[in-house]
Amino acid sequence: MDQICEPKKASARSSNAKSDSSCHLILYNDSHSNSYIVDCLVDVCKHEPEQAEQCVYISRVKGSCKIASGATDEMKIMFNKLKDRKLHVDLKFVDF
């Protein structure tokens, strides 16, 4: 799961980011249509359509894809929105 398919515009983080907890949002392959997943990633994660398509492709081929990284609170919000849309996603917490 080394493939990263994150939004171009990463969230701004303070200079003391090492003290903040952070995590990765992971998309897993599931039975939803490609277009549905792309629409969800564009709406929730603010991906460009091409970027979202790449994430879907990677998750189909490799089984999963890292779709976003950032502060835990931000990632939890995205996670919950994607879960509400019935996507198979998970959070992976990062140790500093």
C-alpha cells in the first residue's frame, strides 16, 4: 500500500506538526461503481476528477489506496462522510 493518491492541496499544518497526531485515510476496493467512488472523492476529499480516478484504479488493482493524510480530526471528518456514503475506508494512525 505504498501508492499515495492524495489531494494536490494538502491541508495547512502548523510548524509544530510533530506534536499533532496525524493519520492516513485509506480507500479499499469494493463493489461500488467507479463513477460513484470518483464523485465521493471529489466531493469529500476535494480531489481533482483525474486524481480520484487514479485512486479508484489503484484500489481496484492493489486492493487499497491512501487517499488523504493530515490531522486526525480532519481525517475523521472525511472518514465519517465516506462511511456515510457506504465506501470501504479506514484510518491508519501515524507515529512520529
